[in-house]
Amino acid sequence: MIQSLHHASQGKKMKNPKFGKSRFLGFFMLCKIVFEFAILAIVKPMPATIFTSRCFLVVICFSLIFVSGTLFSQPPSSPRILCSVFPVFLITREIASGTNGVVDLFVPSNFGCPHDYSLTPGDIQNFQKADLVIFNGLGFEPFLDRISKDQNKAIFIDCSQKIEFLPDSLATQKPNPHIFTTPNGLLQMAENVTTELSKIFPQNSSQYRFNFRGFSERLRKVESAWRAVAKELASVSVVLTHSSEDYLAKDLGLSVIARIEIGHEEEISPRELMNLIKLIQREKPRAVLVDDQHASKILETVFNETRIPLLRLNFFSSGEKSSSSEYIEATFLENIRRLKMLLSKTRHFDSQ
């Protein structure tokens, strides 16, 4: 459903008017004038010919109200669709292809985790120019909490609606927002985008749904490969390094023996690190899973002490905005290729 911007952490909602206050006021004043004129024309005694003429004018004025109301509520001919983060941009670009919508990305594609993004005055203006804002949801974009609800005409679409989510590994009371890291999760997001865009721009509905069917067929093929490797990887032990890996681990049935939260290394004491190293040496997991955008001295220490290989995967945290339309499935297939290395007897696949 189309909803006001939902702040998962605060439970607040952002109001999204369908058209601006000035246009609504003009429409209201026109209604008021026509209503007063109609009362005057009907109630005040007058010759039959004048009465007939005024009644005719009343009909014309009410017709104008109907037409103006339709015009006021019309969506823009070339809507500017602003996507909050890279994976949402990739999805929306696929679904809106072949329509007059202008799809743009807010957080730069090479920025990485949006948790650390800080808004600038220019960013606020960027939001104000948008007709639609499509966002991941589940608290993935905390900067949206600082968007003024009174200064935006845009409709906000939450991609995470009705999608089952995992709890965050660092705060169990919060959801894990990385639902786009598996083929099925990303496909559900694409379906939500298709549904909401079709409601807002019904004239493009057939194109949106045509695009979604094609995109769905491509991802279903990836999903088949994903399921095949899941059967082979079931119960293979690994170490996780970020909450973005939780959905993948659950989907593939991996056995998680420990985790090292990259980005929170300062919270790991030397004693905890030593205990973690001993655990890894004892349990001998097949690999430490790492987002290919992350680097950490602690990971280097763990590898040097345990010789457990680092398996780097792409979780869509960043990429090229100009990437091809096959980028999504190509990324999943490359992740599958790398995951199959967990079945190999070779222990050195960090850089492959």
C-alpha cells in the first residue's frame, strides 16, 4: 500500500498530500463561488428566461469544478522518482523502464551503508523536487527521519511492506532491513514497487506489470540456482561479519558459529577477540563471510591467527549507477559461484 513515510524507530508518519496546498485552496474557492452563485440563481425571484440562463451557467460551473478537480489530482506527465539507496534504484529502474518516469538515486551509488549518510541543504531541495520517493524501509535510511513533512509534495513508497523480516543482529527490537540480499527478498520488493506505481500511474500499469513479469522470470532462474546451492550448503559452518549477511545465511541454511560486526570493532575487547579466535580455531568454520565493500584490521587479525579464508560477497551496498539491466542477476550468480567455494577442499579463495 501507499503510505506516509514510516519511521520504524519512532513510529511517526509523514503526511503526503496528493496535490499542493495552493492548488487545493484554489479548488476550494472555486467550489465556494459556484455554490453561492447556485443558491442565488435558484432562490432569488427572476424572469423565466434569466432563470434558465443562470441555471445553464450553474451547470457549466459545476462541470468546471469536476474538470478542475480531475486536473488538480492528475499525476505529473514525467514524474521524478527518487530512490533512496542503490538496491531500490536498481529495482525501480527495471520496473519503470519504457515509461516517462525519470528514475534517480539519492544516496550516491558508491557511498556504501546509508546509516552513515548526513543530509545537506541541497539534499532537502532534492527531496522537494521529487514526485515520488521510493525507500527500502525497516529503518535502513535513518536520514529520512529528518525530512520535513510540511515541505514535501512527494508520495513515499515503502518497499518492505508485508515482507517478513529478521531481527537486527545488534538490536533484536529492531528489524534487519537488508531484505534485498536474497533473490526472493528482492523480488518481493520489486512486486511492491510494481503494485504501488500501478496505483499512482494507472496509465503505465500495463508497462510496469510487463516489466515485472520479465524481471520476475529472470530472478526465478536465479532463485532455482540459489535453491540448488542451498541443498549443498545446508549446515556448512561460517562466521558472519555484518547483519547484511543474515538473510543469506538463513536462506541457505548455513550454520553460524560466530559473528564479528564490522563497523563496531571498537566494541570488541582484546579478551573477546582472543575468545573469538579460539572458538574459530576449535570449530573450524569453512569461511568468514564478508561484504566485498568492507575492510577491517580485526578481520586481518582473525585470518592471520586462524587461517580461515575470507569469502567476499556482493550485497548491493554499492555499485555503478550506470550498471547494465543484468547487474542484479549477474551479482547473485557471482555470489552463488563464490558460495560454492565453501564446498571446496581448497582453503584459499579470498581474492577470487
